[in-house]
Amino acid sequence: MNSEANARRIAMVESCFGTSGQPLNEQGRVLVGEGVLTKMCRKKPKPRQFFLFNDILVYGNIVLNKKKYNKQHLIPLEEVQLSSLEDDGQFRNGWLIKTPTKSFAVYAATATEKSEWMAHINKCVSDLLRKSGKKAAENHAAVWVPDSDTNICMHCKKSQFTLINRRHHCRKCGKVVCGPCSSKKVILQHQSSKPLRVCLSCHDEISSAQTQPNDSSGNLSNNLKKPAHDNGGDDDDDDDDDDEEEEEGLKDRTNDSSGDDDSDEDTDDPSIQTHPSATEYLPTPFDVP
Ligand SMILES: [Zn+2]
Ligand SMILES: [Zn+2]
């Protein structure tokens, strides 16, 4: 392993995120691969730059291809679990990245890229778990159903979504539900220490698990403190957290590319066809221009 080259690559990633990112250079950290994946976001699929390190997965919005990224997200690999997705119409070569706090689908440009990514991530995860002796995380956050999948509440099946009647996501099952059908909150330990919005079905399920005598699972039983009803001051205009950021990211990109004089071939349409080839994801040597 050429550690100097590795340090240089990590410094490069760091500088591409600039002040919007965290320091990435840590003892023993290796950049294993990188590339563009299409991430299923709340409103639609969007291209995101991913960096696979041996201990974390980092991704961000593409402001300027291979030069500038922002909205950095950092996921400890130790708690990651992947599951492959069947091809479905335009959604091909996808898999789920599941973590205790957030789970989402990503899509690669080709089947080969998909298997490269999955194999490398899985190897990093199992290496980490073997070293630490920890067990794989068992509780993963639900994957959110995309907004566009439904115009009506998936719980009451009546309430129609409009500009005013907004969509909410149940943090337990990921369904899109209306306000009244998601007026309760519970503590989902692995996701947050704060009570989170859940749909009425999930609330009932958690409540009945709690009242089971001799419930030895322990998992759900003490999570249900008092389910806080929505008491006006809705602290979490929650559902937007990720995506409003992402929208901003896209705006940034537009602004940036307007004043850009060179190499903006990808900035107008960072489509998945422009992916670097799968071989670039392979460990060393990297094919960094
Ligand atoms: Zn409803
Ligand atoms: Zn639910």
C-alpha cells in the first residue's frame, strides 16, 4: 500500500469538500474507491459523489465534477448493511445502504459497478467487524418511500396531499402519511434520542409490544415513553431535512457552473453515464487524474 499516495488522495477529497466537510485524514484510514452513484432522495433520484474508505462511507452533492462537493454525509461502515435490489423499470443496478439512523437506495450505472461497490463495501464492513469483534448492527432505519410514489396517505388511504396538506414520513416503516395519521412520536432508540414521528399503525404495534407481559425482547418495550402528541410547536419539519439541503446543493451547482470557464462537461447533466469505469473503484492503484 502506497501510503503517501493514499494520504494525497484523502487530502484531495478533503479539499474538494472544503470547509463544508470534516477532516478525513485519520490514522489507518485508506481511501478504497470513489465514484458517482444515483441516490434515491425524497423527491427523485439524484447523482451523488461517494467515497469508500476502509472505515467510513462519505458522500456529497456534486457542485463541480471531481473538483467541488458539498453537503457531506459520513457513515461509519461498522453499522452498515447492504441489500441488493431487483431491477425495476428505470431503476437498475441498485441496492440499499442501511444504517441504524438512515437507510436509502443507490443505483450504479452498470451491473459490474454495482457488484464492485457492493463487494468492496461488504469487505470493508466485515474486516471492521472482525477487527473490533463487534456484531453487525441489527436495527436499521426504514427506507423512506419516495414522495412521488403516492398522492394519498398510505395509512388512512383518504387524505390527499397538497401544498398545504404535506407529506410526512413514518420513521419506523418509511411510509408516506398525512399529519393526523402521524401525530404520535416515539423514541426509536437506534435512530435518535428524541421522539420521532411514526404512523398510527407503527405506534399501535410498538404500544402493544410494550404491553405484552414478559416481553423479553427489551428492544421496543422501553422505547415507548409517553408518545408525545403533536403539540403545536412541531419541532421537526422533519421530512425535509435531507432534501432541502440537497435542493440547495443543486442551486449551488448551477451558480457555480455559470461562471465556470473550463471542464464543465459534466456539470449541466451529471448523468450516471459519465461514471468512471468500475476499475477505478478497485483498491490500489487508483486511477486519479
Ligand atoms: Zn392519513
Ligand atoms: Zn409506520
